[in-house]
Amino acid sequence: MWAPDEEDACRTASTLWPSGALGGNLNQELPTPEQFEAAVELVTEGDVAERVVCVPDPARHLEAIRRFEAAGFDHVYVHQIGPD
């Protein structure tokens, strides 16, 4: 998630994509939108920041991508959350 500053990035990611911080099988197993809405009520900005790179520094994004490369992944999907 890119934004002019880290606080803004975390706030935007929490608002637009809180389900990114749901753990376990919740992202795959909840059958209705209402259940997703209920589950994300428990998600905090801190939860999102732990799972989503929320910084304006491209080097930190690249660092996160390289961790996947080091783990053996050969494809990485980069998902921008928000308008910028």
C-alpha cells in the first residue's frame, strides 16, 4: 500500500481492505458478505500493518517482495489498495 506517509497508508488499507488482515481460513471460508463484515469489525489498523506493507518507501516494498523470492516464489502479485 503506497501513500504519502505510513499513517495514511495504514488508514487507507484498513478502510478499503480490512479483510487482508483476517487470519486462518476466514478469507476463504466465510460464505456471506455479512459474515465478512462482522469478521473485519475485529481488525485494527495495526493488524493490517502487520500483513500489508504500508509505507511510502519503494525500497521497503521491494524488500518485502524479495522475502518471497528468497522463500522460493517465482511469481508475486502486487496489489495496490487505494487511489494512489
